[in-house]
Amino acid sequence: MIKLCFIDVETTGVNHLQNGIIQIAGEIVFLEGLVAGTDGKHNLDVIDSFNYKIKPFARDVIDEKALEVNKTTRDEINSYPEPQKV
């Protein structure tokens, strides 16, 4: 049995030097069955999940395209909890 964590991050743009993280979500799973002779079949059991929304830092640039992709607004992401609390 293998324990894995899959993580998804949403940001305020694609430039890692100027854009910030506004959401971190993921699932922790147990993976069974990836052994010789199983034809690649396996079982995945989700044991935990998380989804945190995060207010960008004041210096983070917020691209309009990122707001579209994330289906959110500046007002909404500025209402998220401070990064230090998350």
C-alpha cells in the first residue's frame, strides 16, 4: 500500500515571480494493487482532502485572465483568509 498526496494550486497568473497562490486543494489517498501481474489495475481510497482559499500578498500581481479562469473577482479573493493564517 502506498500513501500519496495530489495537490492542485490556483494562482493570480502564470509568472511565478509576480503572481501569487489563491487556492491550495488536494486529496490524500491509499493506492493498492500496482504490483506485477495486475495489468495496471489498482484501488484508490481517498482518506482525506483539503481546500484552502488564500488572500494574495499585497505585492502579488492579479491578472485579469487568472480571474476569468478561476471564476472569481478581486473583491472575492481579497476576502480570503491571510496567507499566514492558512
